[in-house]
Amino acid sequence: MKGFIGWILALVAAIAVAGAVAMLKYPDTVAGEISIAAWEALRERSVELWQKAREAMDRKGGEESETRQGDIPAELDQTPAKVEEQVERAVLVEEGWRALEDCNRYSGPKIAGRELRGKVVLVYVWNIEDPDSAKALPRIEQIWQSFKHRKFAVLASHRGGRSDRVKRIAAQKKLSFPFYEEAGFAKEPKVASYPLIYVVDSKGKVVYRGKSDRSATEAVVDAFSRQ
């Protein structure tokens, strides 16, 4: 980008010199008028290029600024204001749950989509190649143990294909909630990076999405209070 701007500055300087020479050398001739007209056209074009370059730099600067603010994508920003904004714009989803077939299950009890209707559901989406994903599984188990006496469900969903490694991790962590491959809500949030936790309230709204199990717990409690 800097090289491009330097090129534009050099072009502007050359145009200015050429225009000045033409006006001084041929002030009252047809050649002079043509030179001046060409200079004006080139000057306008160079100004246009300069403006575009500045706009591109401003956009790039804005993107870098947004990235520096904690390196958190906008959709994963879970400040209170952002969470409330997401709750307000959450869409009531009529479709149910997908990929809850027994062949996709790693561990935990078998569950059907109809059993999740009317419940607050926390879904933990992860990938075995992400080093932080497996570490959080025990905390998700703790959330399940804390609220399982209510109309609440927890579902772990691995993404990346079935493997014995994933099955071993499920056994090692002693997960007691349903754990599937590629399971989830029919219209769940997009996964920007792993892991992702999202909470669906009893009416079918996605009321939280992010990486924080603490914020997810707060969303669960809030979902119960809204019932």
C-alpha cells in the first residue's frame, strides 16, 4: 500500500512539472491548450487515485484497530451490551435438533430432539485439534451437574469427524451428558473458532454464543428466570 501511494505522489509531481512547462512554453498555442487540458485530466485522475488509496488505508487501519481490541471477533464479543443485543435480535427457530442418531453418539445417554423441546439447552461445540477444547469439558460437566435437576440439557458436539481419540477423551473425562459427532440446533450460530458454547432457551432462541463457560452459565440462569 505504501509503495502504491509513493507511485501516486511521483505521478502527481511529474504531471505538475509537465503542466507547468506546457503552460510556460506554449501559453497561447493549440499545443499549449492541449497540454493544459491533458494536464487537468491527469490531475483529476491522480486526485481520484489518491482518494481511493487513502480510503483503503483507513479501512485497513480500522480493521487492525478492531483486531487489536482483544483479538475477539465481533460475533464473539460477550460484553453485557453485546449479549443483550444478541438476545434481542435472536430469531425464534422452529426447526428442531439434528444428527442425534445413535450412530453419531460417543458417550452419555441417548437423546431425541423431542426431549429437548421446552428445555434450556447448552451446546458445547469443539474440535480435538484445538488444545483448549478438551480442557473445558470438565467445566461443562460441572454446569450439567449444577442444573440437571431442572428442565435443562447439555449436549457436546465434536466437529471434524469421528475418531477413537475423541471417544477416549469422552471416557477419560467421564462425561455424563450426551456427546455426539456433528450434532446441534438446526440453525445454530456459526463457529468462528473452537470451542464455541451456545445456549438455547426453552422457547427456541439462541440467547448466548461465545467461549466463556461462566457467561454461558449466566445465560442459563437468565433463561430460567425468563420462563
